[in-house]
Amino acid sequence: MAEQGHRSIKRFFANFLNRFWRHALIWVCIVFALFPVVWIISASLDPANSISGQKLIPPNASFINFQRLFQSEQHPFGIWFLNTFKLCIVTATLVVLITSLAAYAFSRLRFKGRRSGLFAILLIQMFPQMLAMVAIYLIVFMLGEYIPALGLDTHAGLILVYLGGAMGANVWLLKGFFDTIPKSLEESAMIDGATHFQIFWRIILPLARPILVVVFFLQFMATYSEFVIARVLLADTNNLTMAVGLQTFIADQYAKRWGVFAAAALIGALPIVILYWFLQKHLVSGLTRGAVKG
Amino acid sequence: MKKAAHSTDTYNTNHAGRQPVKAGLMITKIILLGLLNALALWAIPILWGDSQWILLGVLVIATAGIDYAFLSKKALPLRFMLPGLLFMMIMVIFPIGYTVYVAFTNFGTGHILTKAQAVDQYTHRYLLQENLPVYTPEYYTDNAGQFAVLLTDPDGRQFVGYEQTLYSLAESPLELVDEDGDGVFDKIGNLGRLGGLEVFSYLGQFEKLVFQYDDHLDNRTDVYLKMRSMDQFASYVPQFEYSAASDTLTDLEDGTAYRVLDGSFVSDSGETLDVGFRTTVGWRNFTSLLTNKRIAGPFWQVFSWTIVWAILSVVTTFALGLLLAVLLNDAKLKLRGLYRVLLIIPYTLPAFISALIWRGMFNTEVGLINNVLGMSIPWLQDPFWAKVALIIVNLWLGFPYMMIISLGALQSIPTDLYEAATVDGASGWHQFWKITFPLLLVSLAPLLIASFAFNFNNFSVIYLVTEGRPAIAGALTPTGATDILITYTYRLAFEGGSGGRYGLASAVSILIFLIVGTISWFNFRFTGALEEVNDNG
């Protein structure tokens, strides 16, 4: 009897330990994952605006850093934010248009080189554009000599570069979706004399809306976080994107600008965090297919 | 096969042009194409005149492609792919080709101009002649790009400088008018006189004016009058003379000849003139990466760290991600959903913001980490600690991704394998290493390789956290101990100070192309992306 009781206590204890260390381990990782986030929230509310001597719960917490953020003339955060949104929306809209056109051809038309074309698009896009940043810089410079509106330090030039990277995984994603749309509607439209473009515009695009939204936001997120090419092409303070602007803003000024930076970081991160949770399902399935978020 | 035949049918049925709408569309199409071609035809001579062969080629190919796509009936699929293909051609394929070209040139600071531009610059350099008289100027303009200067010499003689030539008042091609009779000319032709402050808005244009002496003035033909300061024009002689026959620049002052060598003008005694021009230099950029001690040493350091960095990034993030995935995969674990959400948070923030936050945290003097540890580790100043900091930052950024994909892969492992193993008496530890891990590795290998390729070029993390620093001592180009190849490329080309080595930077880019290309090709075989195309028909 006593023997048995002893054993069950032992097992209970082993079980408890087993469960305890699992939770403990996970909590250690959660602390690792969250402490920068918690700390940056605390910094944004700390009117001291300096990283040194920062406390977890800031004394005299206030929103003054958020106010300072939008008042700085030297560092026009509001303009950077608008620039970024403008670039993201224009790029994402054009990318959706360009890639859905191409995906329609790959899904609905049969032509020589279709398979190798699909393969080639994927292969070419395996090379990140930033590898050719020097050439891109020189090309945009040359372009600007003739068409100043597309030259260095213009948003149109930057969008042009981004559009170069539009084809690729997006075309595959859209083609996959278009393939699942039944062809019966198009066939009857075809009999009524509709052109392929009319079918694409009036039938396929409306039916494909869910995937178009996904591609739009995936591109939005990618453009939002793009740093290298924006850094290479843009120069004027009022032209910068948030990524480039924040980098120039904080560069080695942590002692003086930490609080304002924290406020900017929170505002800057918010749209992407929201989009992430909104798109989570697609992101995760995209991830397991090999796409890596930048 | 059947499906294909059917589709071909359907797009041949609609070229009969049944509706009037189509005629209208056709006309619009032709007008638009006409405009496009007119634009191209207008641009071609301009580009030709400037010797912009590359832009010219791109323009011709793009225009021809658009014409073909919209005029040929067979090109229907091309019409749909055209926008994407054009952008891809201009901003992906062409830059790759251009990178290769630049890698074989000396393109960079000091070698930006073409040879013709460089020669032009030298032949427009002038030396001040102190012994010749100076002139007091009055400025005239018609506000439409025409400029003239009235010059008075110390003896009170007056001259008109107009369109690169100096005229005496009697010979002036433009009439001088003194409207109010105060002895000051108010107009030269229709160019009005500029009062004191008005000159400032045209200073840039007036500075560029050069007037050649007419031979009878001082019996010299090679003297030029140029603005020396706003109230003084002085005499200058050209500093260089270029001879196309011998391809040399001669310094007219001392007669030194400068010959062309590798895109620079070099004298016999080895002196090099400041402005060079761009030219092809063969494999020199590549060989200097291997043989020039002050480039090759740092370069190999960067190269090996890039590989160590990419491997460590994958291994650390995968290890932590997998550990968490295994812990969270237990259905009996309480709070599982909450844990998962909390652990994914680092992945949901934009990487550029997280990297900048971590840079603050690692600050040696005021950063949180040294504060909490009560130490003063030189996180961003010491090469070793800077690397540790980067690995920690990347672990934070990357482990949630590895956790997500590992969780997915764990769920696809059939449970009967474990049941069989349990019956055979295998321990949990044993089961993990003998069943779970090998199966995971097989299904995740392509993603791990992709992650390796991604981190190999992870510019944002390196540049935003350390900017590649601390610097490697003795390096000829700005190079740091934590630079990876892609940040090294960036700094070669764009970092202030000694940046601007586009040729060398492109050579490094090509190297990265080759490495990433090999990895991607390997990965393609792994994932069997080709078969996927075939499956989908």
C-alpha cells in the first residue's frame, strides 16, 4: 500500500516537473520575444526621450513624444509616412494589374513556351533586385538625364524599379487561383463575342477579388519594408520612405531621440502588424511554399 | 492535350470583327501605337547623338515588342504579359546585364565621364594671366537665355562680349542704346542692362561666359576673357590642348604630355590628372579582389563571415523554432494558443523597425542590455561581440518563422510511426532524433536552403544594426568586420568618402549572383518546381 502511494506521488511529481519545465522554457522565450516590444512601448511614453536610465514603467508617462514626432521640421515623419503609403498603394495596385494580366495568359491561353515562361519568371525572380543595385542606380540616373520625372530621388523612378520585381511568385499565386475559376461563364461570354480582355476584366477579375486583395497586401507589406533600393535612389529628406527616414533619424542618436523614435516605431509598425494578422492564413501557407518575408 | 486544343479554338473564334465597337477599338489602338512609335522615333536621334547605345537598344527593343504584341494576331498571350515583361526587362534583366558590363569597367568616382566629356572638361580649363589687363563688366540679358557683357579696360576703352567673341564698340553686331543720355548704355540690341542685385540671379550663367579676343586687339588669338569676380573680367589662356591624332593632352604651361592609360591621363613621370574617364579594364576588378592586398584581405574576411553568418542564422533560428514547435505541438499543453500568438509577435513587426530598436538596446554606453547585465560589453565596437549581437537580433527576428514552418511540418508526420516506436520501447528523446528530426529535415530542407539564401543577402539586419562596423584596419575601401557581401557591395558603391567604386562593386555583385544562383538551382531540383508546372498542365 505504502509502496504504491509513494510511487504515485513520485509520478505526480515527475509529471508536474515535466509540465513545469515546458511552461518555464516557453515563458523564457516569450520574455525574449516580447521585451523589446514592451520596452519600446515604455520608451514611447517616457517624456525623458533618452535611452539611458529608462525605466520599465516611465515616471510622468505622457504622449509628448508622439507630439514631438509630428512637430519636427528637420525630420518630417508625417511626410515619410505619407510617402511610404503613396509608394505602397501605387506599387501594389500596379503590381496587381500587371501580374493578373500575365496570370490570365498563363491560365487561360495556350501558347508555345508557356511552361518554360512560368519557370523562367520564377527563376529570374530568384535573384533579388538589390543584387543589381549599382546597375539600377546608374540606369535610373541615365533615365533621369532624359526623363527627369523618372530619375534619381523621384518616387516614380522608385516605383518603376519595384514594378520590375512584380512578376514572380505573385503570378504563380494568381494563376493557381484563376485555374480554379470554372470556365463555363467565359465560354458563354465567348459565344456572345466577348474578347479575351473583356473576359479578363468583366469575369475573371471580379471573381478573383479575394486573391487580388491578398496579392495587393503582400506587395504592400513588401514595399513598406523595402530598404536598400529606396536608400540608394532617394536623397532629399522630404522624399524619404519611413524605412530610410527612420534610419537617418535615429543613426547613433539613441541618447537624444529614443523616445521620439519609439513613438515613430510604434506608429510605423502598426499597419504591418494589423496586415499580418489579417493575412496570417495566406502568409503561413505562402511561407510553407518558400516565400520569406523581408 | 484535349484541353489545349479546345482553348486554341476559343481564341480563334473572335477575330471576325462582328461588332462596330471593335472598329473603334482598332482605331484607338492604331492611334496609340502611332503615338508611341512617333515618340520613339523622336527619341532615337537624341540618344544616338549622345552615344547612349544602351538606352537606345532598350528603347528599340521595347517599342518593337509593343508593336509586335498589338499588331500580330498570334501575339495575343504576349499582349497580356507585356507590361510585366517590359518592367522585368528594364529593371531586372537589363540591370543584370549592365552589372556584368560595369564589372569590367573602371566606372566610379574619378571615372564617371566618357572620354569625350573628360577631354572637353580639360580643354575648357583656363589659366589666369595676371600680367594682362582686367576689365570692369556691365551685364545685359533679354531674360530669355541671351547674355552680353559690356567690358571697360583700365584705359576706358569699351568692348562688347557676345556669343563667345569680344567686339570693339564699332564692330558690335548689336546696337548699343543709351536711352536716357546719362552716358551708360541701357540696352545692347534688345538685351537690357541688369542693375546691381539683379545680376545675382544670373550669376551662374555669366560665370560660364568665355569671350575670345579678336586678333587685332593684342595680336594674340588664344586669350579668353572670363569672369573672375562679379565686378571683374580677367584674361585667361587654355591650360590644355588635346591632340586626337596622338591621343594626348598637353599642358600648355610647361609642355608636359599626358597619355591615356586605363581611363586616366598620365604623364611620363607618372603624374595622373584628377579627372579620368570610364573605360573597360578587363578582369582587373576581379583580380584586385584576389591579389590587391588591401582589398583581397578584407574581402576574404567579408566572404567567410557571410557564409558563417548565413549558416549560423539558419541553425540558430531553426533550433529555437523547432524546440518551440515541439513544445507547442503537444495537444495537452495548456495556453497553447496564447503562447503561439505571443511567440509570433516578433515576426509581425517590420524588420527594419525591429533592427533599429535592437541597435538601441545593444548600445554600449546607454543600451538596455548592458544596463540589465550590469556590464559594459562593447557590443557594436568589438568585432566578436558585434557578430554575437547580430546573431541574437536575427534569432529574434527569425525564430517565429522557423516555429511556424516546423509546426506545419510536425503535423504532417504520421502518428502511427510514433505508436510503433513506443511499442518497441523507444524513449521520447530517441523518437525525436530517429523519427521526427530526419522527417522534418527532409520536408523543410527547401525552406532552410531558401532561408540560407535570404540571410546570405540580409542587408537590412546587418546595415541597420551595425552598418558593417567595426571597421577593418588597413582596408582600402570602407569595410567592416560584420559586413556581408551585399553590404560590402553597397559600401563600395555608395558610402561617402571613398565610395563610388561601381566597377568593383559590380564584380562583387556578380560573385553573389553566382553563389545565390547555384543555391537556387539546387533548391529548384529539391522542390521540384518544374514538376509542379507540369502537373498543373
